[in-house]
Amino acid sequence: MTGVLAVFVLLYAGLLGCWALFSALRGGRLGIGYLGGLVLLELTLLVRAGLELAGLVAAGAGPGGAFGRGYAEPSVHAGYLLASVVLLPLVLTVSAPARARAMAEPGADSPPERRGQGADSPPARRGQGADSRPERRGQGTWDALLAAVGCAAVVVVTLRMGSTGRPG
């Protein structure tokens, strides 16, 4: 069961990482759909961590009772379990203050071509609206790059968990 979850996590985190990387390359922001994808990945990581932790504890339940008996490196494996669950919330926490600051700006919910203009002023030509400021576009790119790195880290941690888990 955990082998199937590991493959799913690898493929899904890789897909989300590519999505974020392409979004960063084109200078766009990550939307609510991407956030939903990260939530699904985190839920999968939580289920997998619970199953793996139960396996670590159950391995030590027999005679001799050593924690994680049968695992190649049980304490390192437990550390990777913790890291796999903490990575994505950490990424969202790092990028959340900047996202909240951008949303708190006046007119953040209006269309880009009308931001910073009065109701009776003509629409701005392309490239002259408030959204064309480099710091606004740069923040969306930074969030996307941060999400891509977070997904890549999940892939690396998942691969390392495979080598510290049960042999064979």
C-alpha cells in the first residue's frame, strides 16, 4: 500500500512542480486550483506518514522490541516522515505573508487594466496598468518558484524514504 502511495506522491509532486515551474517561467501567479492540488498532496503525505509510522511502531512490537526493527535506518526514516509532512505547509507559510500583502493593496480584486484608475477614466493600454509593476509580477514568480522547489523537495524526500525503509 505504501509503495503505491510513494509512486503517486512522486508523480503527483513532480506534476505540481512542473506546473509551478512553467507558471514561474511565464511570469504568472498560481491560482486556487494549484492550492487545491497542494492540499491533496499534503493529505496524501499525511496518510502515507501515518501508515509508515504504524509500520515502524509495529516492527518493534515483537520479541526484542527494537523500534523499527527490519528497517534499514529507522530513525532517519522517521525524520524523513516528519520532513515530508512539514515541507508543504512551510512553503505556504513562507509565501503567505507576501500574498496577503498583495491582496491587501487597494484594487487588488479589480481587473488588471482598471487598477489604479477612476471609474470614468479610460482603460489603460497594455503594459501601463498597475499590474505591470515589476514587483507585483515578481512576487507571483517568486511564489511559483517557491512552490516548485517545495514539490521537488517532496520528491527527493520520498526517494530517500524508499532507501531508508524496509530492505528488499
